[in-house]
Amino acid sequence: MKHIEITWEWVRFDELSIYQLYEVLGLRSAVFVVEQNCAYQDIDNQDQKAWHMLGWHDHKLSTYLRLIPPTSKQSACNISRMLTAPDVRGKGLGITITQEAIAFAESNYPNHPIFLSTQQYLESFYQQLKFITISEPYIEAGISRIDMMREAKVHHHKIV
């Protein structure tokens, strides 16, 4: 497995340049709609409240995910739309981007669990990263999926 250099960038929706947004939507469409043959509504009004993690390799968007912060209705951070471009797969980036997202969530939203919905075949991959399965398998857009949660990393404040 050859290691490749990735430049990571965390960006709020309103900070995305038109170029970055075009790259994000293009890669999401290429992977989720075309490659996985999954007809679904990608533009779901969740991007506006999310942090977007862009991973660049050779000036090309190669990895991506979005992290939706916890709200009063949803106490967990929600990782979604996670992907790697076909030309960089097999280089260990799946674990790297997940670890980046966990570190960002724990740093910026301590005391909140991390939620994700994933394809069922990736269950053991996420279990390695301390996610536990919290749903039975279900079909979404023709793909068998499960919901998983990682417990909050609790930060204790010392009283001085």
C-alpha cells in the first residue's frame, strides 16, 4: 500500500469557494450516483449547516466528508457523505479520513457522540474505530445499511 500526501481542509458551507463546491458535488455524484448506481437526492439542505472536510491530492479533491454538528434536536455529531475518489483507494485513506473526522468532532464538540449511517459491509471497519451498531440492517436507495454510534469522549473540567 503506497502512502500518498493529502492536504486536509475543514470548511464551513459559506466559506466554500464555487470551485470547491463544484468539486465536492461532482465527486459525490461520481461516487454515490454513478459508481454506486444510487438514485437519491444528494442536495438535502444539510450541507449549509455542516463542516466539510476536503482532502486534496495533486490539486484534486480525493477525499471528502461532511460533519453536521449536534443540535438541540440531535445530540450527536453526524458524519455523512464520506468517500474516497476511485484513483486513491487502497491506500489506507478510509481509516485516515475517519480518524480526522473523529478528532475534529471530539475537539470541537466534546461530550457529544458521533453518529454515522454506513453500508453494512463496512460494519467491522467502523467497529475497529469504537463505533457500535445501533440499528438492524435496512435498505436505503437499494443499499443495505446500518446506523452506528461512537460514544462521546467526555471532558472533565477541574474545579480550581
